[in-house]
Amino acid sequence: TSQERVNYVSDYTEAILNVKKNAPAFSLNVSDKVSYPNDALIVVSAPENAVGNIKYTVLDSNKNVVYTITQSCKDNLTVQGLNAGIYEINGVFEGDDLYDSTDNIRLAFMVYPSDVSMTLQFNNITYGQDLVITPEFSKQNVEGSITYVIGDKVATLPANETLVLSGLDEGNYNIAAFYMGCDNYNSCI
């Protein structure tokens, strides 16, 4: 028996393995229709195992910054104190061990004006007295103007002012008042 000897020449190869982080996929949605003066609740959808923070910047329609906050990417965002109008949210995810950073987190949403009701407080008068009408609203901080029509008299005043009207003749009068609305509140009669 003979023994054969086989010679092997060792050889090897190298390769570079590149392991990249995942591209994060975030989305923002408004939870419900937002009306002034309610808070805007923004629902954040994030990858299940993401752990970094997102810096949010809220801009008004003129691109002015109205709110900023940095918080966990898992937390929903609550924005308080917005007037009625159109807003844009820009979010920047700082990245973590598994996900790259991204500045592509955006949402545009609207805060709608609220409905408001108005009542008029006044007393009957006798001839020669001034009629005094005080408007009262169902909401606070109502701005804008009210136009009053009483007989052939028309007066327009700021919504928070009392009307004092002189010179009414004897008789019965219908009092019509039209609140013209403002940025945050719809008009009403």
C-alpha cells in the first residue's frame, strides 16, 4: 500500500460586509377635527423597536414657529394654544442604534373656528331713556364686531362693548344683532 500525499495550498478571500441601519418609517395623523380652543392631538406611528427622540416644530401659515418640543418617538404629540388656521408640523428623528436619522416627518392640519352663541341683555325703557344692550357670548375672548339693527337705527360696535342707543320713539322694536365672527369664532345671529 502506498500512501499518497495530497498537498493543499491554502487560499482565502476577504469581503467587506456593510450592515446599514434601517430607514425609519414614521407617520403623523390628526386624531380628530380640531376646533379652537381645543388641543390638537397628533397620533405618531413609529417603528415598533425605535427608541430615539423626535424634535417637532409647528409652523403657522406664515411659516412662523409657534411651538417646539423634543420627545420620545413613541409618544403622541399634543399641541396646545393654537388659534384657528392652517399649521404644518415638521419632525426630525435623531436616529438610534437601529434606525437612521430623518427629517422627513411632516403633517399639515387645520384648526377650525368654533361656533359661538350670543345673547343680548337689556331692559325695556320708557320714552327718553337710553337703551343699553350688553352682548354675552357662550365662549371667552370673543373678538370681532356686532351690527345692531333697531328700527331704522344701525350701529356697529366691537363685540365686547355695550351699545347705548338714544332717541328711540315710543313703540315696539325688533332688535336684530349680527355677530360678524373673527379668526377663531364663526358668525352668529
